[in-house]
Amino acid sequence: MVRVDETEYPWSKAIRLALALGIVWGAAMFLMAVVASYTTTYAHEMVRVFASIYWGYEASWAGALLGLLWGFVDAFVGTLIVAAVYRALGGVQHRHAHASHPSPA
């Protein structure tokens, strides 16, 4: 695994988290549409609710693919917005070690 220097790339953790949440949410939207297309469970109602948000989302294979795309984008962008607000509120503190400033004993 490649280590990333957080001081050089301060957004790397936020991007990795956004990718992870995007993949999980997109997969959830995909699976919900597939399940709803084959069954008469509560998934139909959930798909109907999300269809009012995600254009083209429906209980079909095409709708599942659109849900995968919309879910990924929604969670990815939403996570980056949360990360930006968190950083703006001072939630991330960087520790810089400088040779000219020895740590207190």
C-alpha cells in the first residue's frame, strides 16, 4: 500500500472516504432497484422515494444502473462537502515537526 503524506495532500483522507461512501451508497441503490424489480417488498416504496430525487431511477436493470451512478455521485459530493465544512470549522489539525523548534521537555 502506498503511504500518502497528509501535509502534502491534505484532502487525501476525505477523497478516500468519499470514494468508499460513494461505492457503498451506489451499490445500495443498485441492489434496492434489482430487488424491487423481482419482488413486492418494501423496496418498491423506497425506490419510489429515491426516484423523486434521482432522475431515471426505477425498479429495473436500467434504473439500477442509474441508481448506481446517482448514488455514487451523491455520496461522493456530499462527503466532500461535509469534509470541507469540518475543515473550515477547524476539525483538522496538522502537526508539523520542525528541526528549528524542538519540542518542550
